[in-house]
Amino acid sequence: MTRHIELITALVVSRDWFYSLPEEYQMVLKEEARNSGHHASEVLLQRIEEVKSAIPEETGTQLIEVDEEVFKQSVSDYGYYEKMELQEAYDAVQEALSSTQ
């Protein structure tokens, strides 16, 4: 399992509409969006474990855990983020993730 895309949740609204809301409503909307994202992540992780348990039993398939660092190094060595002009975005995400841990 390479954990490529585990979950994408998004709340999409117009910027004008969002900022037209009272600040209290904006805060509530942000908080509830975060809460629903956390809930969706918990449900997904639980479901992944259920599926991982069921697959070998039902199909005889062998699930092999991979070394994620090999994938990360491969992307880095290839220069994917630079070639796709995503390096700045990647760095920003990594910085945000490290500040939350």
C-alpha cells in the first residue's frame, strides 16, 4: 500500500459568498469543514483496514507493504516537481505539514 491518495475532501464555495458571511459563520464553516475532514479520514482508515483484511481471505491475494521512501526518492531523483512546475507548491505543503506535527 503506497498511500498515494488516501482521501481528498474539499469544500468549494465562492470567495465572494464566503466573505459575505458574518465572521462568526466563516469560523463555524471552517471548523465544521475540518471536523468533517477528520471524520472522513477516520472512516476511510477504518474501511482500508477492513478491505485489507478481506482481500486475502476472499481472493488469495497477497498484500505487500512497500518502502515508501523508495517512492519518495524516485520522485525526487526524477525531478518530478520541478518538471511539473510544482516544486514551490510541494515545498509549501511540506512546510505546513511539518508545522502541524
